Amino acid sequence: MAAILRFRKLCFLEPSSPSSCNEHKKQTTKRDEKKMRENCDAEEDGLRKKGVKEWRCIDSCCWMIGLMCTAWWLLLFLHHCMPASLPGAEPPGVRLRRQGVVALHPVVLVPGIVTGGLELWEGRPCSDGLFRQRLWAGSFAEIFKRPMCWLEHLSLDNETGLDPAGIRVRASSGLVAADYFAPGYFVWANLIENLARIGYEEKNMHMAAYDWRLSFQNTEVRDQTLSRLKSKIELMYVSNGYKKVVVVPHSMGANYFLHFMKWVELAGGGGRGWCAKHIKSIMNIGPVFLGVPKAVSSILSAESKDVAFLRAMAPGLLDSEIFRLQALEHVMRVSRTWDSLVSLLPKGGEAVWGNLDWSPEEDHVCDWGTRKYQQQLKTKGNETDGRHSFQVQEPTKFGRIVSFGKTVPSPDATSSKSNALCGKVKTEYDEVSQEKIQKISEERVYTADTLLDLLRSVAPKMMKRAEAHFSHGIAENLSDPKYNHYKYWSNPLETELPEAPDMEIYSLYGVGIPTERSYVYKLSPQGKCRSIPFQIDSSADDSHNGCLKGGVYFVDGDESVPVLSAGFMCAKGWKGKTRFNPSGSATYIREYKHIAPANLLHGRGLESGAHVDIMGNVALIEDVLSVAAGASGVELGGDRIYSDIMKLSEEIKIHL
Amino acid sequence: MSLLRRRRRGGQDHEPGKAEEEEKKPEQRRAEKKKWSCLDSCCWFIGCVCVAWWMLLFLYNLMPSSFPQYVTEAITGPPPDPPGLKLRKEGLAAKHPVVFVPGIVTAGLELWEGHQCAQGLFRKRLWGGTFGSVYKRPLCWEEHMSLDNETGLDPPGVRVRPVTGLVAADYFAPGYFVWAVLIENLAQIGYEEKTMYMASYDWRLSFQNTEVRDQSLSRIKSNIELMVSTNGGNKAVIIPHSMGVLYFLHFMKWVEAPAPMGGGGGPDWCAKHIKAVMNIGGPLLGVPKAVSGLFSAEAKDIAVARAIAPGVLDQDLFHIQTLQHLMKMTRTWDSTMSMIPKGGDTIWGDLDSSPEDDYLPSKRRQNATDEAKDGSSEPKRKRMHYGRIISFGKDIAEADSSEINRVNFRGAVKGRNVANDTCVDVWTEYQEMGFGGIKAVTEYKAYTAGDLVDLLSFVAPKMMARGSAHFSYGIADDLDDPKYLHYKYWSNPLETRLPNAPDMEIFAMYGVGILTERAYVYTEAPWAECQIPFRIDTSASEEEEDMCLKDGVLSVEGDETVPVLSAGFMSAKGWRGVTRFNPSGMKNFVREYEHAPPANFLEGRGTQSGAHVDIMGNFALIEDIMRVAAGATGDELGGDRVYSDIFEWSQKIKLKL
């Protein structure tokens, strides 16, 4: 300490302070001290006036920083001293283990879109030094350092949907591929940790990471991902004492695994009965079996609720051309090269998603603040009268997934010509003529059926590429040989489940969060470089029924996937013996009601129902652990339903 | 925020414009001044340091990433193209899938289940990486890294498992590459994870136990089969390093053996799936270092450290007992016993002679410069007795065999150590030996490779009982004997046949030109409680310039860890042509890489190193591997490439082939 003091004096005070004064101080008696000090101070003062200017500002700065650093370190130190776990809820793994639940069936985790990591294996010169570093997930540091380079490497080829020449970006492998999406933001980590507590380790737990940008069949063509998954499952089956595997797909992973099951029996050399032999159950978490409306808005205008909201808050920011950022255009350009997005478009057309006047969710109550579930309403009896009358109101037309609002700005013919100036960010909209856009907006309303036509007209290349890999209809006759083509394999309405009567299919998803269902669009104000002609009309609000907010209609769901998409197949489409489920595999629905974390300490909550946060939901983890340890769906307690999914499913009339 | 306010107020008071005011109120100012005393100065100092640090960091980040390279180039001239780039220009492309088999120590281990003290370390690396937990909680770390003393498997309640994927062994510690350079170069000709596989396994376990506990061998089998089938039937190129060489030898026997003990792949599995095995620095016949490690938990480095600072390692003061802890931990690792010298006196030499007897560290270099002088200038030197792997006292190491009077230690009665109870916390088996046992060991005076196994069984009976169930160190008389079907012989090249795969090629690639431990001069340690009773006698050195005895260690040619004899003999003689160890006559090649230390600090660990691990960054070696992976055969590489006397030495070994 003393040394530091002296050092500081040496730097700043010594040159200007007279040494004699200090000496005097020491020599004087106490009686003289006061007087002496005054003298000295006066002396120093005179000199300081000169010195002051030099050191005070920097000095204060340093002082501040030093104080902050010290405080920070102190906090950090205290944080480290703190016991690692706050006394709180016991993790489900520990509890179940005490009850004697131990690892039995090998577990395969199938991550969804976006959450899996991607790393660079070969790149352009601008990506020097990034070999085997993560481009996607992790810290995302590269976006800030070299955004254009980053975008270039994440794009796929516009024609083939595969790697552009000279670039190889590959999925990370192993459990690290999707345990954390970003530091501190868990995806699978909680589940993995709890599985480990009952005895799982890498020999009986496998992360089936794949490149989520590619269409499903292309992951096999380029990386042999499906073959690897097959071999891995076979290995785990054999080396764990011939125990069938429990598959846990999340989000788009559910579609991917549906594709895998068809592939392995038809093309992968597994033969009929492979699934029956190797798979005990499939526990789909937040599955997007029938697609999500969110995919429409992101393809159409690269925006969703969050972006529209942001635009409403700060109108100029996203659209500003000042910085030539054009963030949305870039996002659109890159994401349109990802075929997998198309797999998420709503499937089943008007029969499932509703037409102009009807939709299965039409009498949905959108009063989110005081929302009560149907069952609870019934039990509470007469109290509910008021609410019932509420429902009688004019039903919301959810079937119109995209509708154009009343305000259609007049076309500005000259502006389309000036596109050449901002050719840097070319999206396919540049090739769509102004008249066509006008026509599109005059059409006013698009349902799940006509949507595809809309997308085909605004993004012809993408849809042409992707529609070779995905289909969105409903099969008339499943024995038609055309359904052996791989493009139908990930659509549950156009494939049969494999013949595996003992296999169980679960649908585990959160409910109780407003989820995007349909959109109100408007034409973008014309600008020089505005190449996205549509945007969500964030001014559109509905006062009488809270379903419309910021240009988006909401229904019940897990924030990303509406209940309809996640639950319908298990609630009706596959329930019992249907034409989609010829062998009658058992299906179960397990819903988890969303309860927001009570305070900050809970992080993302132990009872969350949100699309990704549900992976930390204690009830869900317990269900997965129990099934992995050998329980059947009946032992879990069968269906567990909070939403109107059964009623909704009844509304949907498709031939089963 | 309140801090800010406080500071601002202080700042205003001191503003020069208000200096007059200040002079009117000296008391107030004095109070201010006092505040600026000790704590403030401290803060100020820290602030200064932080700011300076940030500035430097900022400047460092601003620096273009090619800057260090630029500086290096300015000093040493343009570097050679990395082999990946060079071969890519030649048009080479990925063809055969590649499997890496890491060696002992270099692969990462992570925690899956632990005791209370290891909380928060779930799926964090205990071994490899930053080794942060060693410093934070050393005893906890040791407890988790140890295996069960009886079974050689997990202790109850602890699960430590190998890291999987390429990350398992690409870097051992941040910045210290193992496989990373090779991986990066392979990637440049088109390899990626579907064609590259890191066969990581728990290197602490005996080889068969990795299958029993983790099914590691099954996983390797399944992965090789998958890679071969998804790459159009191109057979795999296997690249084991160090102990991985023995592991893969074990694997090849395992995979063809019938199901309960083996993998049930059938007799032609290797012929169908493997193109070449490219052993890097393989201790096929064991390493003497393993002996000293097991015997006294020390190697050359530790002996040197002890010579420099005699007190530190032996301190009882702090109850650290580092070496004892180390010994206790490593003795639970069965795998260390796989590297005890194999083949006994036949290979490693007896009391009087050993294959390397005429080795001179400076000879080869002389040969290279002026060969004419050679005959006359042969110095009249004492012959080194490399065969005596452990000798007690320098005089014994140098004496003629007739002068050594050995008292057999086998069957000697072990005394009880009275002071046993006090050092229970650091239990090594030495505490059960007592004075009698220790005396018996020293009386035998000189141990050859053949005596070593007995010696170790004497000093560490439990460990060796566990180990001898998994490993064997002899030479087979008759390979048809059905006992050789047992897995304990599979990793000893002198007791197994290579698989029946005439098209397969085996490469022995290793560095030469570095002095490597071959034999030790031991001494009894000054007696103290809880001490390891033997240690390397660091005072035993030769003054002559040309001597190989230094600090109690006799050295020969090698790659710093593995002597040439162990790495090269099998490919140079034991497997060459059709022999009883290689009945199908698969081709063998010896590729040596002369060690050239990095020219300066900036080159890091060098691109022409021959050291045991650093050789993985050797450009010549990488190029050889890539050519083979892209389809070349051993003959196309240029056949043998030899700098050492390995062929000469091999001829001296009389082994029935």
C-alpha cells in the first residue's frame, strides 16, 4: 500500500510539491504542527494550481475506473465464494434418482432449427483464423467484427441449396452442438444434466446434430447425416443391451425425425420394421408438425412479431438508409437460401388452418390478461356468464394468414427503376415487378392454400428449389406410389407412420402464451433502396377482442408454435388407428402451462412453456426422464391437457 | 450512481476556477485532502493499470491478424507453405476416411458425476484444457482422477469420461496443439467431420476395460464401418499416436475375435476396412520411462528439478507430498502398465550387452560431416550397460557383470512399517514394504528388462495383479497356443499376430535425434516417513562430453520419450516380410524424422520437430500422412526413410521370427 502511495506521489505530486515542506512536517512539534501545516498547504496550493490541471481529470477518471474494477472484483470474489447452488428446488434428476429411476433406454436428442451450432471448415480469405470456430451459436462475435463476411459464409447456394463454391460450413457435433445456444442460454443443457444424474453419459446419449439450413434430404446427400444417425442408433441399441432408444426431437427436429423414419425404412437400408425394432418412443418437444405461421412472415418480409414491434417503437431505425445497413434485406437474402425454412410453412391448407371465413380457433378468447382455460371456466359455474357472452362476439378470422390492410399506397412507378443504385443487397423482390406487387396487395387475403401461390410469385427461385424437397398438402390416397418420394416424408399429412405398434409418440408443448397465427400486412413506403415491398402493419390493433395486436393475430401456443400445429396430429391425426397411423402407435399429449418465472433469480423459469425455455421445465424433464428409464405413456398419466386442442381438432374435418 | 455523484462533487470542489473559494475554507479542503489518502490512491493505481491494460488490449485487437506472421517472415524469411496448401495445389483431395487414435495423457477427460466437492464441474474438463480445477481444489481433483484400486474402474459415485469428437485431443491445453495442426491441414484438402474421426477413449483404463465400461472399441468399430460405407468403400487410414498404437493393436485383435470377448467382426474385418496404420511415435515394445514412473513417480524432469531445488519436492512441512499423491493416482491407472518394456532381455539387453551399446550421441552428427575420421577417432570409452534398466549406484551401472553380486529379492520378507498410521492419507504400496523389502530391492543391484516385471510386482503387488490380468510383457514361443486368444496378449506385438490383411500397410513414424531415457541409476532415498524409498540418483553423471549418463539417466537415440528401438523394431524387423508375427506379410515402412529444433522463439514448437508430441506439427510427417490419406502407398512415399541405426540394432536382436 505504502509503495503504491509513494508511486502515485512520485508521478503527480512530487514534481510540483516542495520536499522541504514534507521534511518540515516531520520535524515540527505538535504544537507547531497546525500552523506549519497551514503554511505548507498554502505553499502546496500555490503550486497545485499549476499541477491541478494536469492531473485532476485523468486522475479522477483513473480513480473511477479503479473503484469500479475493485468493486467488480469484490463482487466476483463474493460470487465465487458463494456456494455453487443456492438452496432451492431440487433438480428433477436428483429426485427421480432417489426414487430409483435409472438410465435404461439410450436417448437421442434431435435439435431444431436455429439452435444447433455451425462451424467453419473452409472459407474465403476474409474468414481467416476462423477454422473450426463457431459461426452460428456461441458468442456470435463474428457478426460484429465482420458482418458481411459472416453473412456470406452462412448463405447457401441460391440454385442448389448446398454449399457455395469454396465455403464449407458444417454442423458442430457432439452434445456441445446444442447444449447452450449462447453462453448462459441453455437449450439442451438442463435436460442433459438431469439425464446424467440418473446415469446417462455419452455412450447412451447422442445429439443428432445436423445442418439445419439444408433441406432434410440434403443433409444426407452432403453430410450423410441420416446414415450417421442410423448407425449411431443401431450402435447404441446393441451396446446398451438391446434396449430401444427414446428419441427427443425439439421444434423442427420433430419433422426431421419424421423424415428420418421414412428414410431409414425406404431408402436407408433399414428395411420395414427398423423403427419397430429400434425405437421405443418419440418425445416431440414443441413440434411443428403442421408448420408455423411465423415462417410465412419471415419468408415474406423477413420479420416477425419482434421486428414489427421494434418498427413500431422506433419507426426509422430499421428502414433507415443512412447507414446503408439494410439489415432486413440482408437477413432475407441469407435466410431465403435456407431450404429448411420452407419445411415450416403451414401444412394441410385450408382444411387445417381455416379458410376466409372459418378457422378451427375462431371462438378463441384472446383476453390474455385474465385468460382462463375452458375447463376451469366450466368448474367455476355461474361466474363465467359474462365471459361466455364475450365469446359470442364476432369470431376472429384466423384463417386469413396474410391479409392486406385498408391502406394501399398508390404505386410510385419511378422508384422501381432506381434499384440499380442499391444493387448490393439483391433479394428476389428486385425481380418482381411493381405491378405484380400491386396486384398481390389488391388480392387482399391469403389463406394457407393461396399463401403458397403468393410465395411462389414473390420468391420463385426459393420455392422452386425447396418445393422439390417439401410438400404442404394433404394426401388423398396414401398408397399412391408418388408418396414414396422423399419430399413427402416430413409432412405428417402425406406419410404413414412406420409400422411400429409398440412405439409411442408424445407431443410435449407449452401453452398459455400468445402465439402468432396470422398477419395484417401493408405495402412498405417507397424508398430508393427499399427492396422489401411488404411489411407488417404494426398500427393494426383490435380493441374489442385482444387477438390482434401490432398487426399480428394471436392464438394459444408456446410463443412460436400454435397449439394446433403442435398438438393436432397426436390429438386426432394419429390417434388410434388412422390412415396416417396404420399400425396404431399410441399417442399422448402432454401440455405444460406457462408460468413466468417469479423473479430474476429463477432465470428462464422452471415452469416455462415458451418454445425453447420449456427445455428447462421441471415437469417436462421429469416426463422425459421417466420414459427414458422405462415408463410408458400410460404410466405417466396419459394425456395432460390445458388448452382447447381436443375441441380444435374436432373442428378440423379431414379424412382419417 | 452515488459514486459518480460523490466523485463529481469532489471534482467541482477542486476545479481550478474555484481555487479562490477553496483558500477561504482551508478546513473543508483539508477534509477533502484526507479522503484522497490511502484507499483513493489504491483505486487510482488499479484504475491506471486497468486503463493501460485495456489500451494494450485494444491496440492488440486493432493489429491485423497477420501481423505476427509478418514479423516472423521479416526475421526468418518466408515460411514454407503448410503441407495442406502445397498438396492442394498439387491436386490432392480427400479420399480415405481418417481415424485418429490419441495416446496417453493427451486426450481430455470430463466429469459426468462426482462427489460434493466437484459441484459445478459437470461436463467440464478435469484433464486437458486449462487444468483450472487442479489449483482450485487439488485433493478433490486427485480423488476424481483416480480409479478404483481393486477393479481399475470407476470408484463409486464418480464418473469421469473421455471427451468425444475432434475437440477431445486437438489441443491439450490452450495453445498447445496435439492433433490440431494435422486436422487443419487435412481440412484443406477436403476433410471434415464425416471423414475424420477422433477415436477418443479413457486412457486411464486398461484397453479391454474401455470396452467393458464405455464400449469404446464397439464405437470405433461402428464408426469405421460407417465411414467406409459412406465414403464409397474407401478403406480407412488409421493414425494412432503414442499409446494409441498399442490401443489400436488391441483393437485389431479385438474386432476380429469372436463375440463375447471380441467384437465379432470376422477374420477379414481389418482387410476390408483398413488401408494403412500410420503409427506415430508408437511405444510398441514399451518405454523405460514407464518404469521410473511406476517405480518412483519420477522421470528425467523431476529428477532434474530435485537436483536444482533439493528440498521442495520432499518437503513434509506443508504436507504437500506431491510425488506421493502423484504416485497414488497414477498407480490406479492400468494403462501405464501397458508401456512397461516388453520382450525382456532379448529385446532390451541383459547385464552385459544391449543392442544400442555402441551408441554415441555425437557419432551420427560426425558421420554426417566427416565420415573419414570415423575409424580412428572412436573414443575409448566405457561401455554403457543399457540393459541394466535400473541399477543401484553409479558403480553398479558401470561395473562388469562379474563384479556384481546380486542377492535375489524375490520372496524376500517384507517388514512392517511402524510409522504406517501417520501417512494413511497418502497411501502408496510402499508403506507395506517396510525396511526388509526395501533392503531386498537394493541388494539385487541391477535389474534388466526381464527382472522389471518381478520388481514391480514386488513393490506394488496390487497394481501389478490388476495389470497382469490385462497386459503381458513376454515373447510368445508358440503363437498357436490357445492361451494367446486371451485379450491380455493383444496389445503386445511379440505375443500376437497381425491380422490377415496382406494389402494393409503399417508405417512406423517417429522422431530421432533427441536423447531419450533408456536406463536409470537409482539410490535409496534418505529415510523419512511417508516417503517414496527410491529415487533417481541425480549425482550420477559422466564428465566426458560424449557420455550418455547424466543426472542418473542413461539416454539413447529417440524422440525424447520413446527410444528408437521400441518405436522402430517391429516395423524394421519383427513384422518385416512374412514372419510369425506377420503371417500375411503386410508391408512395413519405417519413416524417421530428424529433429531440428525451432530456429527461434517465434516459430513456436517448430515445423521440423522430432519430439514425441511436437512431431504432430512436423510438416514432413503431415505431408506423408496426407499423401497416404489421399491414396498413396508406402512405396510411392519413398519406402523407408531412416536416419538412425535402427536396422543395425535390430539385427543384433536375436528373436525367432
